[in-house]
Amino acid sequence: MFKSMLDYAPFPVIITDFFFFFVLYVNQATADAAKESRSHLLYKKAVEYWVDKIDRDIYISELNKKGYLDNFEVRFRRKDGSMFWVQMSATRTVCDKRDAAFIVFVNIDKQKQLMDTLKTHVVAMECAANGIMVTDINGVITYVNNAFLQITGFDKDEVMGKTPSILKSGVHSQS
């Protein structure tokens, strides 16, 4: 019953021999993520799919030290050479009387792309010559760039958490 649940799990599951890193089990979601057949993945060395040796060493060290690893971001390489980012968790366990690692992961390529885009936008906002202010849905200021601070003369601490009404001078008419 346990094997059936893993076979049909909607997320990738891998079980590897802990010492020799041979793949003992993969479900269909793993095969789909790797773009290979399940039979092709079985008994391959799982560490060969890791892009960075340093990440593999951290993975092995943490499993040796703590017995588990949570939400570790790493890149894997597919047979065709393409790479993809995953967030993986692993637990050291016993499977068929072997010291093993039980691994699950989620593809986070889209999240990584969104974060890169967000970083680019933040840099653009910080470097803009125009003053930029961002408020939440209630009109509370959540962000101002350096140009805004230079133009208005405010310090960041004076505007964060306030509303744009702080810009009213009291000298000018409402119109």
C-alpha cells in the first residue's frame, strides 16, 4: 500500500542507497521531472544528477550529521543536459535492510525566474531618478526609493508606515 501511495504521489519521490547513491526507487513524478523513464533512472548514481558538487557535499554532510535536510535549494541536470532548480527535503532511513535516503522535491524554476525578475525591478526602482513611493491597499507607505528621499528631504524612518498625506505642506490649497 505504501508503494502504491508513492507511485501515485503528485510530487517526485526518490529513495537512494545512502553510501553508494544508487537509485533504489523513483515514482512517475520523478521520471517526469527528469524527463526520463523510471526504468532508466533506477540503479543510476543519483549524485550524477547534481549540478554542483558543493551542494552534494552539503547534502551528504547534513544527512550524516542530523539525519535529515529540509527545503534545500539545488540544481539538478537532466539527461539532455538541461538544468532545473528544486527545493528538496531528505531523511536518512532504512529501505530493504539498506541505509537509504528518502527524498522528495518540488521544481522551483518558476519561483527562481520570478525572484530574478523581482530583483531586476528592485534595482531599477532604486536607481530611478524619479521619486517612487509604494503603498499597501490601505494607503500605508511600504517602500520609497532614494530619489524620493532626496526630492522630499524626508528620512526613510519618517515615511515608512505613514500615508502619503505626510507630503501635504499645509501651505497650499487643496486644489
